[in-house]
Amino acid sequence: MQEQIQDNEDLAEIIIKTNASIIVPTYKEVENIPLMIERIDWLRQSLGVDLELIFMDDDSRDGSVEAVERAGYDWVRIIVRTENRGLSPSVIEGFRAARHPILVCMDCDLSHPPEAIPQMILALGSGQQFVIGSRYVPGGSTDDDWGLFRWLNSTVATLLARPLTAVRDPMSGFFALRKADFDRAKDLNPVGYKIGLELIVKCGFENVAEVPIHFADRLHGESKLSLKEQLKYIRHLRRLYIHQFGNAMHFLQFMVVGASGVVVNLTVLTILLMLGVADSGALAGGILVSLVSNFLLNRRFTFSYARDNAILPQFLGFLGASAVGMVVNYAVALYLRTSVLPETPTAIYVAALTGIVCGMIFNFLGNRYIVFRKRYVEK
Ligand SMILES: Nc1nc2c(ncn2[C@@H]2O[C@H](COP(=O)(O)OP(=O)(O)O)[C@@H](O)[C@H]2O)c(=O)[nH]1
Ligand SMILES: [Mg+2]
């Protein structure tokens, strides 16, 4: 392995002067820890800068602490965490504990080549705010044995993040940034695995660079990326979308809930008709049930930040906002039909559609700012 590293000609040409802290989240990585230390030690010696290595361990109790002690270096530490476990919180805590002006985060499984670190630091020095060790830029690669499922999984996850950032590999757990920028980051919500994506979005970084890496398969042990973590990713994405797109995202969810209300309405209508209820009763039943389901879904998802507020006043407010929306709808449509549009066969439809859109917007605004108003910041 050492020879392979020393073959890396680019490294010899890169001279960096800034010291860096390398933060490595670990959970049961005892087999990989000595190898990580060895690789970083080699990098320290060849660069001649001070690199601090901090393992952020979630109480693995597998001999990780002893492995770090055995190495006996004063520039290597392991911090054992017993509270607020998880990959992202441990990285954040490690960044806070770091002593040097540049922060690097990487996996402990030797997937991420430490030899890319000098280039990453250099990019930060030349004005980049965030630098990713990337599999998906020219020159980057992964080991060949990725099955279809793993590839598809990674591709879909990356595509879902595309509206948030144009970065090719936002899922990467190998990245670097300045400590000063990290210290300024607000509202970090370290949930799940994608701490790099969280930082790019929440810090609002515009200059993000990607350094190509070969992403090797993990050396020892198994990936801890479970299905549960993947579901957390969906929740994380939703939060980031709301952070980035604010009202547009609330409106989109409001529309999706509205569309689901149509399905609920028609389903209830059909069931009631099958049960022999009269048309008038079945129509009313469909409307009532869809109103309730729309309300509950909006409370649970669209305006989830207000879901701890009292439910009854909210429901009455929701009905009120719907009523106002209907009045606006009717008024706009009638005004357009009688006073604005020319006498053509399609005029009534144009009027009706414009009325619907205006009514919906009023309905949304009433719910967003009055019925489900924000009493506290979403956690
Ligand atoms: N502190 C901490 N580290 C974790 C946790 N889960 C995973 N890790 C570490 O985070 C890194 C990435 O995890 P890994 O299983 O390699 O995920 P993958 O690369 O996406 O397959 C590894 O160094 C893990 O040991 C956790 O809950 N807490
Ligand atoms: Mg890994």
C-alpha cells in the first residue's frame, strides 16, 4: 500500500502550509483504525504540516480506544460519545473540537484516499469554500463491483439532491472546509448520513469544488448505511428543500395534499353510493371526509412546524380559509366572465380556471400565515 501511495506523483508537487484537522466518525472500526493512522502518518511526514486526527466514536467498545492508545501519537485522539449518537452529530462535535483552521471529514473504512487531502486543502486556499472528494467528476471512480442496486441507490439519492446543489457527488462523506466557515454555520440539523449536503445547503456555499477520487470498497467490516438511514435521508431532503425553497415547497406540498383530497373525495363518494346512500348524502360525505383528510395531512406535513398547536381552532381556521378561498374563486371568476373577457365559448372556462387558481392561492396564504402560523422554528 505504501508504494502505491508514493507512486502518487501529484502529491510531491503540492506544497501546503496550513494545518488541518481530520475528523473521522467511527462505529466499530477497530480493524481499520491502525491503517487509517498509518496512512495519515505517512501524509503528515510527506507534507510537513501538522495534521490532527480525531476519531469520533459512538461508544463502539470493540477495542477502538485501545487501538488509538497503542499507536501512541499525540496528534491522534479518540473521543468516545455516549449521547446524541449518529454519524452527523459526531462529525459536528468533532469539527467543534478541532484545533486547526481546516477541517476534513472522511470515513474510517479506507474508501476515501487520504492522498487527495493536499489537493482539497489547496482548493480551499485558492478561494473554494467547500471541497468534495468526488466519485463522479472526470477522473473519479468507484470499485467495479458495485451491483445494480447499490448503483441505482446512489444515483437516485444524488438526483434527488440536484435541485439543492449542482455538485456531482453531494452524498460524499469525504470533504473539507474552513473552520471559520463552519463556526458561522447556523441552524444545522445533523440528522442522518448526509452531513456534507447539510453543510453545503445550510452554509449557502457558492464555491464548491470537487476533487476526483477513486472510491475503494470498504476494507474491513460492513457498511452501516441501513434502510432506516435511507428513510432518514428522505426526511432530511424535505427539510433541506424547505430551507432552500421556503414557501414554494410549502405550496407544492399543499397542492399534493389537495390532489390527494380529490382521490379521497371520489373514493368516499363511490363507497357511499355502493352502500346505497342517496346522491346528495354521498356527495356531502365525500366533501366532508376529504376536508378532514386534507386538514390532517396539511397539519402533519405541509405545515408540520405548527402541528403542536391546538387542533380544534386550527381545524375551524382551516374551514374558514377554505370558505374564503371559495368566495375569492367565485368573485374572480364572475368578474372576469361579466366584465373582462369577450363573449366567446371558452370565456367561462378561462374565468373558472383563473378563479380556481386565485382561490387556491388565497386558501394557501390564509393557512400558511394565519391558521398554521409559525410559533417556533422547525427543529
Ligand atoms: N460516530 C459514528 N460513526 C458512524 C455511525 N454510523 C457510521 N459511522 C461511521 O461513518 C463512516 C461511514 O459509514 P459507512 O458504514 O462506511 O457508510 P457508507 O460509506 O455509506 O457505506 C464510517 O467511518 C463509520 O464507521 C454512527 O452512528 N456514529
Ligand atoms: Mg464508507
